Amino acid sequence: MAKLTVNGKTIDVDAAPDTPLLWAIREQIGLTGTKYGCGVGQCGSCTVHIDGEAVRSCSITVGSLKADQKIVTIEGLSPTHSHPIQKAWLELEVPQCGYCQSGMIMAAAALLAKKPKPTDADIDEAMTNICRCGTYNRVRAGIKLAANA
Amino acid sequence: MTHALDVSRRTFLKSSAVAAGGFTLGFSVPFGEAAAQGVLPPEVNAWVVVKPDDTVIVRIARSEMGQGTLTGLAQLVAEELEADWSKVTWEYPTPGQNVARNRVWKNFSTGGSRGIRESHQYVREGGAAARMMLVQAAANEWGVPAADCKAARSTITHTASGRSTTYGKVAAAAAKLEPPKEVKLKDAKDWAIAGKPLKRLDTVDKLSGKQVYGADLKLPGMLNAAIKDCPVFGGKVASFDAAKIEKMPGVRKVVKVGESALAVVADTWWQAKTALDALPIVWDEGPHAKVSSETIAAMLKEGLDAEQAYIGNKAGDAKAAIASAAKKVEATYSYPYQNHACMEPMNATALWTAEKCEVWCPTQNGEAAFAATVEASGHPAPKCEVYKLHLGGGFGRRGMTDYVRQAVAIAKQMPGTPVKLLWSREEDMLHGRYHPITMAKMTGALDAQGNLVGLHMRISGQSILASVNPQALQQGRDPVTFQGLNPSGPEASFGYTIPNLLIDHAMRNPHVPAGFWRGVNLNHNAIYVECFMDELAQAAGVDPLEFRRRLMKSHPKHLAVLEAAAKGIGWGTPAPSGIHRGLCQTMGFGSYVAAGAEVSVDAKGAIKIHRIVAATNPGHVVNPDQVAAQVEGSFVYGLSAMLYQECTVKNGRIVEENFDTYPPLRMDEMPKVESILMPSGDFWGGGGEPTIAVAAPAVLNAIFAATGKRVRSLPLKNADLRRA
Ligand code: FES
Ligand code: FES
């Protein structure tokens, strides 16, 4: 049994300590907005925030986390889904299938929190998530729109 | 309008409606029975349901997988319906309903960029018929001729008296009327909803994690399954030792799935996968265990000069023209296996009982998934149902039903328990339906003036139809092989007139299963033709655009997009220092496409793609913003394939198991894309795929301009572009 703090709530999670955080979030906590894409840290579909950092939740185990670490998933990013990134995404119609977009949004939100006015180079460095539908140019435009909001 | 369903079907629908009604899911509850009882809002016709609060529900038969087809189809229906767009929403009818109602929604298949181009006529007619019935219902109520009433924004007005009512108020009465025998559709130039860059109907839930994909489905009492199919195609399970993992946490059952696969069913998917990875399995690898990329290449190479070949396009005598050419140019190209690698791995959830079988799945072809469910479940069609969920990417892969059959086969061994089967990324990579592998030997004949007088294009390699649907072969010949190379026709015709032409195909089918991979055969055909056109132009000493123009006089639509892309990229004007340009064009999926690329290559051989200009004539554009999104996305898909992606074969199996060895292009490599949409209004073409085919050749031609090197074997990561 591990204690995790997810979206402001401390939860007892009945998962073996070597369970990846991704699967504890999806299967024990029941929040399926965080997606499985590769399981090996390549795609970023599983991105969540841990103490404000964008982290690939497939590549960190439940047992390595402490109860006071603040985990935020896409469901907890904004109570009204009105984070500037979410608003920009809607404005520019960023998602296609949308499967990668939870991770994209979480990565972009973490970037903006650190660098409110990111340059193209900052975006290139922070946004290494995979999108098979190919929304990259709208993701970039969305980050810039949110930065200037 | 009422729809007779047979009694057993009604009972079943009712029970499944009750079952599904308890879950909060993104799909619609079967509506036939409930609507008949007045529980659901009236169905004006199969395509249009109007609620008392004026919400218009448009039924969408095709699958949404990111390509925007659902919004586009809703726009077309709403246009003819004269609906208030702000109150338009949508739902999927189920494949079982389609069968029960005599295919009232026609084809559910969503592939070949056909979602809109194949159904625009009848969905618009559905919208128009519903509008006429709503107007008629209002006219009946007022006792006036329908011709004296007008509909706009979901409101009906009697012109003379100024009386008005809304769709929601008359929908129940309209639903009882006979549908009109004849409907007249609007001219596209009068469109107010269609043709406009309206917002998608399915974006909001994708921003908050709320959108339920197949992989996210939760049903009460549901268990989870992970699966391993024999990694060597054609192999089988020889033996396995279930006892070794049965006590692992959460494990409920180890089941055999057909002859070739094993699945572990557990409380959670992570437990199932962990146990499956620990399961000792001995495979009988079957007859293909020694096949490798090298043996496949040798097989294809032999086909390049083989006697027998199927003819795709022929004019004059190409071989004679080549024999007597002033200058002969020859080059051999090749294109690898590639996996679709949808962002969401394959999955399906099934519930099997002795009485019925229900499946929830992301599918590009609801009817095929339904047929697979019927077959795998052992139940007759009226006792089966499939509920479509949003797809985390499709790209052709989800037109197949292998994962649906597996889910049903597993659920059948767990009667009464819903089981969600989710593939790992590794399973997804090892059990794709791969982009076919081909080579092409291109031989061109130039006359003394540098005109192309003869061309022989010999394709050697895999047929998709032979793998997916062998019944569709025409006396052994696969017509789909010649995509973009056909003599004429509205689907995918060759854009050049060459007096002596032979395009033929030596079919060589390795054991790796081929499938429809977004862009299909157009992808490699366009590379072969368009890169070789550049080689010919160079040999003739003629500018590549000018060289093509000479051959395109009878192909004005092909030429128009090429000219537009050339102009957009600045062809013929000086490029910024270090930047080089390439051009290409093709036709496929009923649309004309061309691209120009600007590329630089540094001394170490690293490429940067700076800018792409794409020109598209899809005939009609229903949502320009979504077509632009498809064009942008197509470059990501096409350039990923060109730069990095290949599935190699060793010991009969695919080597690349995840994105570390099968990387797509990422944001830092993504060029700017300018999209020129130039619909000519006289036909309906597709938008989701054709552009992929022009991504690679435009860039490869620019790379030649930059380096003097021809890359003829893909992916590009294997080529050395360092300056000599
Ligand atoms: S699922 Fe975690 S990076 Fe892909
Ligand atoms: S929107 Fe489909 S994978 Fe990114």
C-alpha cells in the first residue's frame, strides 16, 4: 500500500511498489486521462506533474514516491479546464485524435510555468512528446498563444 | 418514421441499453427501442434526431480517429437541414443497428480517405429530407402549404403570417410523416455551414482527460488481459507453463487465443502484463523462422527483372523505346516495411455470455468489427453488438479486426465477465499489418532533345490485397498496387503522358502481413516516380518543373497543383543561402496534391527541413481548417516514414519493438507547413491521405539539390549525406 497525493487528495493506493505510477493512476486511482503510449519513456503520453515538473509516469514507480509529493494529472490541471494552454488548444483546434494531448498539455503547462515566454528553442527542448497524428505545428502555436494570453 | 425491428432484436437492444445505461461512457445507448417508446427524442430520419430543446443530433456512421470526419459530416447534414449549428451534436449508430435496419446508414468503413467523399451525397440528402419533413409538419399544424414556409437556423417561418416555430417543437410530428420522394441539394456556393472552418464537435473532452478511448473503458466487474502472439508470423504456441504465474498478484486465468497466442487475464492490466512477461512459453516458430530482411530483399530483387508481371499502365512500346534511346537512365529504389504505430495501442473489450456477445472497441470499420464479433462469438448477428469508441489514431490499422477476434476469444473463456484486451506497444509493433515492402526499377529513355520518350517502371514486391483480401485480386493482379499510376480515372491517375510507357508489378509476397497504411501504395509509387522524374530532368539538363510541364499538357489538374506548390515555394527565384528546393506532385484518393520543400544539409550530413508548401485540390472542402490539419499531419506521418521508420525482419519476426528503435519525427524537426487549398468544385476527393505521398519526394529532391546525392533506399537514416 502506497500513499500518493494526486490532484490535491491523498490516496491509499493498493499497488505493488514496483508498479509504474502511470498504471496506479489509471487502474487504482481510476484517472484515465493519463495515457499509455510506449511504457518506456519515449512518447510522453503519460506526462504528469510531480512537484511542478513534467514527468513521464510510466517510468517512475509508485514505491519511489513520497506521500507529500504533489502529483497533478490532466484531470487536475484546472478545475474548469481553463488553463491558458487548454484555452489556446481549443482556440487553435490543436487535437486530432487527442490521445497524445493530455501529455502534450501537461508538458506545455510545465514549460509555461517555468518559462512564461518560451522561445522556439525552449519549446523544442521541452516538447519531445510524440504525436502520430502530427499536431506539432499547432502545439507550438498553442504554446505561443497561451504565453501571450 | 418508425422502424420495425424484429422482436428478439428489440428485447436484446433493450437489455443492452439497460446494461450500458449504467455506465457513463462516450458512446450512445442503442436507440431503436427507447425511441419507439418515446424515451428518446424523435428520429426525424436515420440521420437526424431533434430533441424538444432544439438540440440536433446528427448520426455519424463513419469513425472519428482524429481526421475530423465526424465534424465534416455533421456540417454537411446541418447545411441541408438548415440547422442552428450551435445546437448540433452527434452520435454513432451501432453496427448491429445498421444490420437490423437493413443498412440504413450504409457503409461504416472509414479508410481510403472516403469518409466524406463517399457519403456526402446521401448524408446531405438525409439532412435535406429531414428539413422538408420538419417544414411539412409545421405547415400541417398551421394548415398552410409547405411551400409558403421557410427554414433557417432550426426555425420554421410561415412567410405570409410571420408565424414561426422551432424544429424541437415539430420533430415528433415530422417523424411520423412519409419521407419525401425527391430532394434537391444546395449548390456548394450557397453553403453557410459546410465549407466553413467551424470548430470540431469533439475537442473539449480531449483537453481535460475526459474523452474515453478504447484503452480507457471501464465496465463493472471488468478484468484486464495482456496478450502475446507468436512473434514469428505463422508460428504457434508449442507449450506454456501456466502454473509458474498463476499465483502472481491479480492473475485470474491464462488462456490460449487461437493456435498462436496466449493471454493472461488479471485484475489490472499491469498485473496481466507483468505475469505474461514471466510466463514460460515455447513457440513452434513455423516455416518462416529463417526469413530476414536480407532474404526478403533478395526475393524482391529477383522480381525486378522477372519475366512475368501484372500490367498497370501501358502505352506504345516502352522496351523498344528504351532500346533505341539517345540516352538511357536507370535507377532502383526501395521502400521498407512500416508499422502504423497508432498512439493508442490496439484494444477491445468483450462481454460474452451464453445468450449474447457485446464488444466495445475503437474501429475504423464498425461493420467488419461486428462481423468478426459474430464469427468469433458463435452467436447469431441479432445476439451481437459492437459499440464504437473514439480511436487514438487509426491510419488504416484499425480497419483490421484481429484484436476484436482476440478479445472475443478471451471473453468466451470468461463467460459473464467483461474483459478488456490491451496490447502492449511491443505487441503492437510486432503484430502490425505493415506498409508493404517494395522495390522499383525505373528505366527512362530520352531522345536527343532531352524529351522523355519511354519509361518502364517495374515494381517488385508485396500486394496488400493478397494479404488482406485475396478475393479482391483480379486474376492474381492487385489493382491497388498501381495507385497514382493508373491510365485515367477519378481515383488515382498518372499525371504524365509518355508515348511509350510500361508500368508493371512482379508480385512478391513475403510472410510478413501487409496492410493499408495511411497513404497506402501511393506513398512509394510517388517516391519512385517523382524522384526519378528529377533524375531524368537532370540527365536531360532541364529544370525539373519545366521537364514535368512538357509531360503534363493533358493533365491540367495535376499540373495546377504543381504550379501552385512551385510558386508557393519560390521555384525559379533565388533561395536563401544554404537552402535548396525540391518539388513533386501526385494524385490519389481522388485528390490532386503537390509539394515544394526547402531543405539544408550541413557538412556532417545533418538535414534540416525548413519549409513545406503543399497544394491540394480535393474538389470540395467541407472544413478548410480540418483539411489544413490533415495536410500538416500528413507531413509528420510522411516525413517520419521517410526519415526514420523501417521494420526490419530477423528470424522471421519484426526487430523494432518500440519508439526508441522506430522513432517518429518530433517537434524540433517539424518544418513550417503552408497549405494551399484549391478546390475546383467539380468532384469530391479525399483529404486524410494523399498529401503523405508528396512529403518524401519533395524533400528527397531538395536533398539532391543540396548534396548531389540521390537517396533511393528508405528510410533516410541509413543514408550518408556527408559531403565527400
Ligand atoms: S507511455 Fe510513458 S513515455 Fe510513453
Ligand atoms: S492528436 Fe493523435 S496522437 Fe496526437
